[in-house]
Amino acid sequence: MITFTLGILTLLSGYFFYSRFIEKNFGIEHKRPTPAFELADGNDYVILGTKKNALIQLLNIAGTGPIFGPIMGALYGPVAFIWIIFGNIFAGAVHDFMLGMISLRNEGAHLPELAGRYLGTIMKHVVNAFAALLLLLVGTVFVTSPANLLANLTPGWLGAGILTLGIFGYYILSTLLPIDKLIGKIYPYFGALLIFSTFAIFFSMIMRGEAIPNLTLSTVRNMHPSGVSLFPGIFFTISCGAMSGFHATQTPIISRTLDSESDARFVFYGMMTLEGIIAMIWAAAAMALYDAPALSSVIAEGTAALAVEQVARHYLGAVGGTLAILGVIVLPITSGDTAFRSLRMIIADYLNISQKQIAKRLMITIPIFMISIVLTFMDFNILWRYFNWANQATAAIALLVSTRYLFLKGKNYMVTLAPASFMLYAVTVYILNEQIGFNLSYNVSLAVGLLITLMLLGLFWQSGIRQKNQMDTRHVLLNDHLPIHELRAIRENA
């Protein structure tokens, strides 16, 4: 319990102190009009209040990640707490804040467009393909996983097939309708359910005096019963609670609805902190209820969903456990809907298709869902493994975009370069070692991965110096603090 308690306090300290340093390093403009004001279109660019933006952001980025991931991460033992705590503070929350703010300063642009502006045209096309793949996989997986969870709570005639169709129907509406008409109205209720159910489990553990394993000299090791490597395994098993590239596809949605840059620290960094706390609670609950072999057997029997159900009912009883499970079901649904919405917006931006008219939104939305329906017939485990890699590769790219932004502006760029370098190495080793990649031996993957990572970082550094040397003081990327209409005038005169 000591490690768990200190971990929660450390996460909160990260928000109250380190986030202020990150905010100051970026340099927010309290009075600068946001895209929600200057580009209001009644659909994607809509002013929403701070609390509503925060809840939408939390549910957008959460998915099943901060619950399923930590439960599976509990197989590694208490060492999983280290990645959740420090990964969240120094990588994940920084990632979310930086991408949210850079998007806000670039008219709510999504990651592919930002990669094009800061890393070059080739990277725009590469990242666009990455983002499209990632969002398609997320949207598809987050149709089938909540449908299967719901099927366990509903009458037999209402099977997973019918529930899948119902979820698809909701996703289509949430992709097409203005953000304040559906998502903006129901998310506060979903958010309340999630927060209530998670903290109910937290207080139940406290009242029961559960024996949550502590980090000691004997437990700071890999306890995974299958011997899965700690590096890079744990960094892909636990993503959303610590760092996730999926978040880079979601924060631009809120950068188009934020009414002040002053809210960014709370909405972007703060909600990632809260997600880390949620991850800590579920990881602790799983460690307290099972030892690693028992948890492994439960997951093997019914995936992490069965462990979620058993944990919820153990701590909250039949009624409370059912509410907690509903709170878990909310997570993938509220990430799946915005995954498809974000994909529509990314494709629209890439092809320069205005989204004011519903006919043009349909032109993009219909093909997206046709492809997703086909993907539902694929093996879930294969989809998830590819998602894991694409997800963390996207996080590395997003952090490199953030690093380039800070470098060009003459700010402290080590705050993003350090986690970017680490995650770049992790995703390289992963794809070299895994069967879905090159299936090389572990030691060879470590060595070759290091060489590839250093080479990529060298190319990144050289291109950054070249880009900075080609800029004058009036370049649009150096003056993003100006109002949008002034930035557009600079682009026109460039």
C-alpha cells in the first residue's frame, strides 16, 4: 500500500509542479483567441466550457487502455507502477499537453499536418498513413470489445452481433454530428460513471486494507509468469495510463473547442494525470486480488475483460460491480467514436475537403466504416498487436514533432527529446523482435535497434538545424503566438 499511495501522490505532484514548468517552457498566451473563436463552423470548431472539454478529453484518450493495460501489466509485478508513474509525468502528460498546444497554435491541425509543417512533407504522408491505420484499428477494436462486455450483461437474444451493429450506429452519428450535439451532451454523464466506479474501487481497497504489493529490493524485478521481457514489453502492455500515441490523434479535437490557452494545462496535462491515477487503481486492484500466475490464468481463460469483471464484483458486489463494468464499457465506446471522428477530420484535412456540409462528411465517413466492418472479421489478437506497435510509434513521432517545435522556438527541447528517444528505441526493438515484425533474436534486436535509433535521431537533428538556418524571424512557425488572421497573412506573403 505504501508504494501505491506514494505513487498517487507523485502523480498529483507531477501535475501541480512539473506541468507548470512544461507550461512555462511552452509559453502560453492567455489572451490569444483560440481556433474555436476565430474558425467557428458549428461542427468541429465549437466553443465548449472547461469542464466539458476536460471530460471529453479524458474519455477520448482513455479507451480500455488505463484499465485493461494495467491489469495485464500487473503480471510484471509492482515494477509496473514505475512506468505508470514516471512515464505519465515525464512522457505521456507532456506528450498530450505539447500536441494539444501545438495543434491549437496551428488552427487545430492534426498530427499528420503538424508533422508536415515541422518535419517535412515526406513525414506528413508517412504520419498520415500511421494515423489512419491507428485510428482504424482503434475504432474497430473499440466496437468489438465493448460489444462483448455488454453481451455478458444483457439478455441472451441481445447478442454481441446486434450490440456491434448498435455501437456502429452510434459511431456513425458521433462522427457526423456537430461535436456539441451528441458527444458534448452525453460525455459528462459517461465521465461521471467512469470516475465514480473507479474511485469506488479505490475506497473499497482502502476500507478492506488490501495488501497491495510494495516495491522492495526483492520485487523490483520482472515477475511475468510467461517470462515476457520487461523491455520493451511493459511499455506496450501499459500505454494509455503512461503514454499513448492514440492521444496525439485525440487532443486536436479539443484544441478546436478550447476557449482559452489558460485551460490547456488542466485539460491536456491534467486529464492524463487523472488517467494515470485510474491506471494505478486498476493495477493495484489486480495485484491485490491475484498473484501473477492466477492473474495469467484468468486472462488466458477470458482475456483481461474477465479479470475486470472479477475485480469489479469482488470490490463492489453485484450491483456496484455491474456499474463499474458499465464504467469500463464506456471507455472504449467514448474512444471509438472520437477515433472515427478524428479519422474523418484527418482525411478531410489531408485532401482539403471542407466539412461544413454533411454531404462532404458522409463522403469520407461511409468508406471509413465499410473498411472497419471488414476489419471486425479479423483476429482480435492480431489487430491488437499491430495496434500496440502503431500506437507507440505514433507517440514517438508526436514527441519528435514537439521537440522540433521547441528547438525552432529556442525553448528547452530535452523535455520531449528524452522520452522521444527512449520510445523510438522501444518501438524499433519491438518491431525487430516480434513475430509481427522481423522476428530477430532479443539480443540482436537490442543491438540493431540501438544503431537504427541513433541513425534516425542523427537525421532528425541534422534536418532540424537545416530547417532552423533557413528561417527568418518572420517565419510563420516562429510566430505561432500571433492571432490566426495575422499568421494567415504571413503565409500569403511568404
